[in-house]
Amino acid sequence: MRPSVVRAIRGVLAGVACLSFVAVFFLGQVRGPTLISFIAVTAIGFACLAAAAGPSAVLKLVGARNVDADAPDSDWWLARVEPVLEDAWNRWSDAVLVVGLGALGVGSFVLLAVHPTDEPPIGLLIVGFLGLNGALICLAFAVR
């Protein structure tokens, strides 16, 4: 396969991995989805991370200290995502993040609008704003 195609595939997989880990964080904050959807999004994130950056990146993310000397030392798991994806990150990753965060934000506002009760969860509003603002910020990096 041509190197440019491999680079694009690695970038898309890195973007999907990052997006799924951010979605797992948001799903945990909303506390509304089922356990199956939570596990499915987490599995997608780990599969894409392993495909984009290799199995050692998965071990670095879960906190295995003896894998590499430059393993990230943060206690928060979401802060360890960026260092393990750094080698695979490119413009394609930025584009996936823009589209994914935008869809997450718009989807949250749609769920907020069609919620069956009079008092929808405030977490949907927060996820909607964070998703759309994150997409706008990532858009600046995608078009540079």
C-alpha cells in the first residue's frame, strides 16, 4: 500500500480512537446510556488505538508503567490519550474529530429537544455545548 494511504488510515483510526474516548467521558458524565453502549464505545476506542498506534499504546493508556520509559505519568486516563496517539495524529485525525464532535454536539441538542419528560438531563446540554465548541476549535487545526 502507498505510504500516503497508510498515513491517512492511521490518522482516521487515531481520530476515531480519540473521539471514542472523549465520547466515553461524556457518556460517563451524562449517566444516561446503557452499559452495553458504554462498553461498545470503549471497545471501539481500544480497537482503533491498537490499530493506529500499536498494542504498546493500549498498555500505556491503561497505565502499565514498565512498557516504555516515556510513558505518560498522568493519573487521569483521558490525559494519557494524547501522548499515546501523538505519532499517528495528522490532518485526517483533525477532520474526524471535527465531524465527530460536531455530530455529538448536535445529537445531544436533538436528544434534549425530543426528551419525553419536562425536565431533561442537564448533562445533555453540557455535552452539546462541549461537543460543538470542541468541533469549532478542532476546525481551526484541520484547516491550517
